[in-house]
Amino acid sequence: MALVSTLGLNSVFQSVGVCSVLAAASMLVIREQDLDEKVATGLTPAEEHQVKWTELFRDRTVLFLFISVFAFHLANAPILPTVALYVKRLGGSDNLMTATV
């Protein structure tokens, strides 16, 4: 809130851009010898068989996460245009309406 009250609404988008550039630049710090594809996919050094992505659906926790994310987006999709129209009706500018959606 302090950022917006001091520098204005556009500062939110500028700060997201700055953080994105810093995150992308931090990838340059990762050394190639620190990366191990087998460990990253969840295999132990002794295992050779990779698990298919469809195996994720056998884990109830992951399945519940997928269903929850799908339900959230399904419920949220019709509300966004309604909120944008409400902001416009309250006297908001086209920029605010675009930022809402």
C-alpha cells in the first residue's frame, strides 16, 4: 500500500517487472554441476525407471489439488467480467477495468 500511495498505481506493475527481471537473473547463479535431472524428477540414484505423469492422479492429495484448482478457475471465470463492469460503473477508467480482468 505504501508503494501505491507514494508512487501511484503503475508502480505495482513496475515492481512486478523488476522482480521478474531479478528472478530471471538469479538463474545465472545456478551452476551446471548443481543440476541433476534424476533427482529433480524424484528418482533416487539407484532408480532408472521414470514415472509417467498420469501416475500423479493415483495420489489422492495431488488429485484433490487438481480438482480444487480447476473448481477455483471455473467459479472465478464468470466473475471477472462482472467485477470489471462494476468498476466501470463506479466511474473507473478503462485502465482500471483492464487491470481488473
